[in-house]
Amino acid sequence: MASLSTSENRSTPSLNPCWSCKGPVDKRALFCSVCGAVQGPNDTDHFTRLGLPMDYHVPPDHLDRQYFGFQRRMHPDRFAAKSPKEKALSQAQATALNDAYETLTDPVKRAVYLLNHVGHVIDLHGASTITDPVLLMEQLEMREVLAEAETPEQAAGLLSKAEHDAHQCQHDMAHAFQHGDYAEAARLVLRLKYLQKLVEDAKSRKSRLAKGS
């Protein structure tokens, strides 16, 4: 699958001077290759920070492997005997890695991040109403089915459909990103947001009905 290209991907890695020895350090590196000092986080994108291609399709096991591998290197025990500056820099690196992982592990946040990165800015929190009539009708119908569910089995049926639709929505979004159709990706990410909420509510409804039966 093709990935979104960036200037960082296309060019040779940019270098920054090490704060300790002033030697050249790849801006993506956690440590200086000359003196071994931990470096502070740079303004690189989340994908580059975790050593991943800039692509909506991110295999969860690969994402976890990259993240936990980096985080092990930033464990506080490794810096117990280091200077206050190195302790602070390692904590800053760990925080940056956490932010990247939190964004990329969530399919909605990952899509919004990618859209913002390519200049197709989208603010899901600012969208208080659904303007897409197709999406509005879909949500109204599924919400009605959920409200009328009287047995755990009925709620489970809707839950299964919502989970299937959310999975398909992610597949379609990956296709949209691959072909540079950012308007379609923006439409799909809004749908995925509401489908994820429906999945959560259907799980809660199923649990409540099961306890009451």
C-alpha cells in the first residue's frame, strides 16, 4: 500500500547538533551516536517518531512493537544515575512517544492527524451536528434500533453490524488516503467517529439488558 510522502521521507535525514558533544545527530534519533547522550524530542511527525511509514494502514502489532521498543529505552531506571538534564530529556522523549502512540493507535485520531498533516484540516470536536444527509439517516435508523432493543440478543445484533461497518469504514478510508481522496477520507472519518460511539453504546445496552434478564 502506498504511503503519504513527506519532505522527511523524500530527503536525507536532517541533522541537529548534540546538546552535549555538539556532534551531528539525526533529528529522529533518541541518542547521540557520538557520545551516547539522550536527545530531546524534535518537531518530527508521529509516524517518523515511531519509525513508521506515513500511511493510514498501520498494523497494530507493528505499531506496538515500535512503540514499546522505544519506550523501553526511555525507562526511568536507565537514567537513575544520569544528570538532571538527561532525566528531563528522557521524560520529554517518553511523553512525545506516548503522544504519538495515543494518536496513531486510534483509527479516528490517526485519520484526523493525517488529514491535518496534508492540509485538509478537520475538527471533529467542533462538529456538533451531522450535515451529511446519508450519514444522518444511517445514524437515526441505527439509534432507533438500539433504543428499541429489548433483549441482549437484539443489542448484540446491532453491535455486530456496527463493528462490521466500522471495520469496513477503516478499509475504505485507507483506500481513500492511498488515492489522495482527502475529501472522501474526511467524510469517512466522521462516519467512523459515530460508528465507534454506536459500538460503545451497543455494548453498554447489551450489558444492561443481560443483567436485567
